[in-house]
Amino acid sequence: MREFVIAIGLMLLAGSAHAGEVTLDLPGEIEDKTVSYACEGGPVMNVRYVNGASASLAIFDWEGERYVASAAISGSGVRYVGDRFVWWNKGNEASLFDELAGADAEPLAICVEQ
């Protein structure tokens, strides 16, 4: 197994966010790459993808906060779910959705890989 260390925000009972590190033991080889996306009417999003044999993660910042999302079942592309967000990647395009906005809500960001 290869160890992978990731810095994420940890929420304490008091409700404040603090940076921390979590070590994940993922079996097999790990692919770790960062992809930049140009988003319509918004900032460039840099998304870090960490893919192992049994887990795939997307790590991204939105409105000054860092989110870690895990791959979930998808009809097409790769759908990453974390906190209230869904980051859906299909080919060189991706969209960010807020699940609290409802199933029919428009994406928060529509992005194309640079």
C-alpha cells in the first residue's frame, strides 16, 4: 500500500475550521494530478484528482473553502460528492452543483479544462 497525505479543513465542535492532515492508505498505484478549468463568468478552478484502486477524490476550493469529494455512481462521466457539492466531470468539461439548491437548480459553475 502507498500512503497518501492530504490537507483538509477539519470542523471542530465549536464550528470553526482548522487546517489539518489526514493520511489515507490506498492500495495499489496512486494517480495524483491537478487540472485547471476555466469557468463561465467565474474564476479558474484548480481541481486535484487523486485516484487509487478503491477510491477517487476531487479536491477543490470554492468561495474560499476547500472541499474533498469522493467519486460516486454516475451514468456518464465521474460524479464526485462532498459536503453539499457535486463536481461532475465529463471529458474535458465539468460542472459544480449545490445539492441544497434542489435537483433542478442550474450549476454554480460550468467549466472547461484549459
